[in-house]
Amino acid sequence: MSREVLQTAKEWPWHEIEIAPELPRYHLPMSTHDDHATLIDSLERISLVDKLATAVMTCTPPRVYGAHGDWGAGKTSFLHQLHRTLDGMPARSDWVHREEQQHQAINCKHTAGSHPCMCTVPRQRWSKEEDALVVWFEAWRYQHESAPVVALLHEMRGQLGWLARAKNEMLKLTEVTIRSALLQLEQIAKFASLQCANGVGSTNKGAGLVATVVDQGERWEREHLAEKLPAEAIREQLEHAVNQLLGRDAQKNPGEGRRVVVLVDDLDRCEPQATYRLLEGIKIYLSIPNCVFVLGMDQRIIEDAIAESAPGAKGESEVARRRAREYLEKLFQEVYHLPIIHDVPTHVIAWLPDNFNLVPQNTRDAIKSLLVDYPGCIPANPRKIKAFAAVLWRFLTEPNPQQIKSAAFLKIPEYREPAAKDPYLALILVMASLYHFHPEAYRVLEAHTDGFYEELWQWCTRTGEDKDKDHGCLAGLERAFKIAKPASAGDNPLPEMRPLYADYSRGNVLRIQQLLYHARLFTKAQISSMLLK
């Protein structure tokens, strides 16, 4: 911004801007929204939960489904909602009750007009006589095990034993039957552990369970020509034990009646080798009738893990990537993709704390309006929206309003953009966006407040050969755009910039820069007073 504009600017009417009253710091509430999994769906995904649940309960096992979403997309909550739909989550009935009470409270606030989002909770869709036995497995907790599939077998033994006893009346099982099935599962886990331990990495045929099974299988065939291979024997024993725990009628065909459903969470948080070993184990040992798997994952990360760990494609990245994709296509019969959030502004406001004394409703409406006018500032990712809402709350409540109000505030007459209507809130959004998504630029702003907006003005309005000039104050911000229309010399608007790509994980940089541009009437004293201490 030119110094002439600053010198000729008029004083802004501060009495028109509503600022929250100053309170003692220890009275400022923290955000009540954490990143824990929830049964409460405010993202309109229950219909997708129902579709996947129907597929799980009507398919002919063995079957493996994927639930794909980026980190922070809500995969764990999605799997919990699927769990609730399939069997009601009997092992977590207290948590289910608390979630339902919270759901009712949110909808009451929505009905009263103080909450912008309606929400739903899943319901158990199948009767207790025909629902599934659902096993929950958090893969990352066992990533350092030499054979993660053995940890999965132990989890299946423990959870299926509890579920069989809890549903004994419907399953009509005797304690002898349950104990017999659990003993079989324990022996299977021990044998699988021994099989994985013997020969892993000792053969030149590759590494991991696949190489071990091939090596042992060849030796087994040489020594016992008519005997079954170890993996086949394990599958048969496992199928028998599972059928016992399901109380299945021997006359029923696979796909009829009860089934075991294994929900695997956080697979994409595991080390690549652990991810590959677990997938190998599921493919080799657990491909049995009456057993369905649903794996929550970021598919790109799983492909990377397979490409890095699978034998035969070292040093050939394209070959490894293609084999990884084909590996997943063979393993997964279908992958369900979690949709992104389409109404980001509403969710930002919904995840602000409910203290309307600190941030009144008209302020929330103005913030939402700015986010609607400048789409793309916040990525459509639930975890990132929640985190941004917490940072935004700090900028709305922590700075001293009297200090801001006493600083000289300047107006630039040529403003025509939406940010000009609420420049104070526009600056808050700018500061919160920089603080959370672009800390490197926020640090520059802390250290060089005087020249920051002048440099930004030059950067936003440059064209031609000058467009690639690097300005130190914006170092670290990725700039990928083309100028479709140069800036006008008359009222100095932003040039029409078309981004070549949007940074999904961190928000669209250009939108944040637009807000910065339109909030440039603030002085150093005011910007400094907005910096979080």
C-alpha cells in the first residue's frame, strides 16, 4: 500500500463495530470441540454409512471393503457410526448413551436458533437375532509387532468371546462351545505367530508373510505330499471356530445368516512395513467365509506403503506404484470415499464455542458471510475446520479491544469488496488464517509489520515479468496462479487471478491473500494489538 493512501485516509467509525467486552483472561473459555471420534454426524454421512452397512450385511463373504478419506476427514467417526448401525455397539453402551444425549442437546439448540447445524446419530438397523459380531481393531497400536495379523487374531479371540457370551441367548451356544472355539482361535494365533517368526527374511523369494508361506509351503509339500498347506489349514480351523461362535447352522450357505465384521482403523498411520504385513496376513489367513473386513484408510498412503514394501519393484517408482494399485484392486472389492464438506462456513461457525456473550450472533453471521464471499480460505476437512475454529475463537476473544480501539484506524475510499463491510472481522480472519495455516507468514508479520502491506500490495498487483519476483516477506507461501486480467490503475483492485491448484490441506493461499489485501487499512498499532501473546 502506498504511503500517500495512508496519509490521506479518513478515520473509520469504530462505534459501528461490535467488539466483545474485555474479560479477565481466566474467564475466556476454551473450545469444547475436540478431535475425538463421535457418533454424532453433522457432515451428512449417515446415508453413506447405511449404504456400506447394507453392503456388508448382504454380500457373500469373504469380502474386504475400504473407507477412504484424507487425514482428518473423520474416518474413525465413520467407522464407529458403521459399528453402531451393524450391532448397536453393546460393549460401549455408556458412550452411546452420552453421545445420544449430546445429539439431543445440539438439535435443541438448532431448533432454538442458536446452533447452525442439525445433526443425526446412527441407529441399529438389524435385529439382535441377525446382527453381526463386530470386532474393532486399531492397527497403529500394533504396528511394531513382527506379525500384526497375530495381534488381530488375539483381538478377534477376545472380542468375539465377549460378544458370543453377551448374545448367548440369541446364539444358543453352550459355554463348552464358546470355550472350544476360543481355544481354537488361541491355537491358531500361536501357530500363525510361529509360522511368521520362522523364516521371515530368511528366503530370497521376498520378505514378509508371503515369502514365509511360500517357503514353508514348499517344504511342507516335500515332507507331507498329501497334507494341506499351513495357510490353508489355518483358514479351515479359523472358519470352523468362527462358525461355532456365530452359532451357524451347518446347512446355511456362505452369506446367509450372521457374520463377523472386522473394522480396521488407522491403517494409514502405521509404518509402511507394518501396513504391508497386516494386509498380507488378512489376504493369506483371514479370507474365510462369513467374515467381512472394512478398512479405514487414506488410499494414497496405503499405496505408498505397498510400493515401498512390496518385493520386486525396488528402484522403479512407476512400476512399484502400478503394482501397489493392482494389489489394492485385488484385495478390496469396493472402496467407499468419504465426501468432503461442502458448506465450510456453516461448520466453522458450528464449531465455535456457544458463549454468545463473548461472540454474539451478529458477529458470527458476519464471519460466515465473509467466508461465503471468499470461499477456499479454509480447507474442506473436518479436523482442520475444528482446529481453525479454535484459533479463530482466540482471535475473537483474546486481543484487548480497548487497545485496538485506541489505535488509529484508516479507511481507503476505493474499497468495493465484501471485506470492506467488516474490515475488523476480515483482519481477524486474516490473522487466524496466517496463524494456523501459514505460520511462516505470521512470523514475518510479527517481525516486520511496517512493510508487510506495502510488499503485499506490490505482490498482488504485479504483472508480466515482475510476477515471478520473490518478495522476502511472503517467503514460504506457495504461489501458483496465472493473471487473467491485469490490475486497473483507476481504483487499484486485485488483478483477476486464477489459481492453477488449490492447496487442499492448508486452504487456498490466494483467497487468504485477497483478505489481506482488503484489510490493508489497518495500521501497525492495530495489527500489533491483534497478535496473540
